[in-house]
Amino acid sequence: MRTQLVGIVNVTRDSFSDGGQYLSSGDAIAHARELYAAGPALVELGPASSHPDAEKVSPQEEIERLAGVIDGLDGIPWGVDSYHPETQRYAAARGATYLNDIQGFPDPRRYGELAGLTCRLVVMHSVQRVGPATRVRTDAGEIWTWIEEFFDERIAALEAAGVARDRLILDPGLGYFLGSTPEPSLTVLGNLSRLKARYGLPVLISPSRKSFLRALTGTDLAAVGPATLAAELHAATQGADYIRTHDPAASADALTVHAALTRASRSSGRRDRRNFTAAG
């Protein structure tokens, strides 16, 4: 599967990178259209932030933020990022392509309900398990054990309740969802192919503008674009099926050039082998 992009539309007051810019329905719709024109497979609507300092937003307020935006998308495929069951139900009923739950759908009492839906489910791992991200130090050497234990249990439980396996997309988490230092995120990004090999399921990854990139490079939000592109390109080489990004235009260009260079390298390698064989 070719890596597909997901454009982030934060309908929030306090998102870490663009809080307040797209809180009004009109601004969010315009932004969604602009992002989609750059070529992503869909846009993801986020009605609440999930960073450690995020304000609490009720399900009703999330739904109010989403309602006007969904009405104006005019055929643009969209998903929603919320862990509230009420918001998820609303989005599924309105035609969401997927539901993205940072808690990874933790309540088994809902699995029968989820089995009856048609949209896909992004099952995300986080060290917090419940609620938004927090600041906690973790051991990069143990992160894969935690991730595999989480997905082993969660995938099995969802499937046992009737959720079709081909509806699942896995997100191992990054940034504060893995820990307060860069090392756990680097470990995960460097080994995404391991996740793909173990579960054989699509993987979604979201390094865009994350805190660990800013900490690693010593840059601020305004200058973290190149670091984001480097992380996204590496994720693509590791087999990421979906990359969730704030700037799909830049990501699409980077992926296009990378793909062209990869094809040119393979073509040159084939010619070199043919020439060597002929000379021999």
C-alpha cells in the first residue's frame, strides 16, 4: 500500500501548533479544503486537544464544534479524533471514514456497538492508557514490550467482539503519548516495520511538529518543518500506511521526490547488474 496522507484540522482553542486558528466553522472548512487540495486521502477533524496542558472539552462541545464543519466539507472524506463515545457515535452517524481514539477504545462494553459500525477504527497506544497525554519519563528499552502487550490484548478483544480485523488501523503513539523524552519516539519511528510484520495491519503515524522533534533539534514550532519531513520520510520507508500531518502539501512533495529517487536508484542498479552480466 502506498503511503497516504491525512491532513490535520484542529477545531480547537488550544492545540499546540495552531490553537484558535480554525475554531470557527468557516475557518475550519476553508482550511480543510486547502489541505485536501494538496492531495491527502482525507482530513481528520480534532474537536479537542490532547497535549498535557489541554483544556477539558465536553462531548457536547466537541459535537458542536464538529457539526458546522462536517456540513461544509462537500464530499471531502474525513475522520474524527476523539475518545468520547458520544462524539464517536455522532461522527459515525454522520459518515466518518474513521474514528481515531487516543485511548485505543478501552471499554469492552462498547465493542458490540463498534462491531456494528462500518467506519474504520484507529486503535492508538499510549503509555497513559486513559485520557490525554501527560508528562512521564519512560524507558525506551521497554517501549516495544508495552506496545506489543497493548496491541496483542486490544486487537484480540475487538476481534472476539465481532470487529472485523480489516477495519483496524494501528497507531503506536509518539511524543508525550510515549514519554517526555525523545528516545521512546525515536525507538518507535525507527522500528515501525516491526509493528507491520507482527500484526499485518495498516499503521498510522503522526510525527508532525511533535515535541520530541523540537527537543531533538532545539527548534521552535516555526522552524520544525524540516525535522517533521525527515521523520515522515523515514516512517514511509518503514512502511507507514498513513501519515497524519499538518502540512500535507510539503509532505506530498517530499514523498514524491523520495519515490522518484528510489525508482531511479533501483533502475540504475538493474542496469549495472545487466552490464556486469554482459561483460562477464
